Amino acid sequence: MQEYDQRVNDLMLDIFDKILVTEELALSKGYFKDLSVAEMHTLESIGLYESKTMSETAAALGVTTGTLTVAVDRLVRKNYVQRRRDDHDRRVVRVQLTRQGKLAYRMHHKFHTLLVDRLIEPLDENQREIFLSTLQSISDFVNEQSRKYNEGVNRDG
């Protein structure tokens, strides 16, 4: 690996690791220390306003409804999520954030807002477009790799 490539790789790994560690520390030391990062991402996937079905939420997270059920059970016990049957189809289960869940969502979202502001504030319009294009390329690559591995797991298991 060339020096430039190594530097890019090192920075990407450092950023990814530090974001995860910072999220974990912020949760463990804050008002919402009873939440894990995975649970916080579940709250984010459910969203602030509309209730969502378990299937919609599981698909957004890339997990099975069974896996989501375990997570939602914990979040209901912790009073971050409420679950109810759909008014039109009783077979469908809908989830929605409680008041406490919305507060946790907003506090976590603030971290992401500060991060994005810090990244794009010094950039001019052209640099922002290049940055966005680069992030899109990274996202496309990671999603492509994720699909490959998930297809392999689904075929093999």
C-alpha cells in the first residue's frame, strides 16, 4: 500500500473507531446511560414522528423482525418505545418513540449535527459537492460489500 493510500486507510479507521467510541462514551456517561449504541440506532430508525411497523423498522436497520423484537422488548421495558397493534390490520405491530425516547433521539441527533456542521462549515460550495460525492462513493461501496456478504450468509445459512 502506498503512503497516501495508507494515510487514507488509517484516517478512515480512526474516524470510524472514534465515532463509535464517542457515541458509547456519551451514552454511558449521560442521562441515557441505560441505552446501548445499537438501541440508540433502533430509536433513530423508528424516528421522531410517525409510528412505523416492525417490518419497516427491521428493514431500515437491516435485521430480521425477530432480532428487532428482542431490541424493542428491551426498549419498551426501559420506556423508550411503545408498541401497539395497527388500527386497520391487527396482525401488524407498530412502534413509536415515547417522550423519553424522543428526548434520547434528539440528544443523540445533536452529536451528529455538530459533526456534520464541523465537517462542512469550512468548505466552499465546490468542496462541499466533492465531499458529498466522495461520501456517496464510500457509501455505495460499503453497501455493495454488505449486500455481497449478506447474500453469502443467506445462501450458506
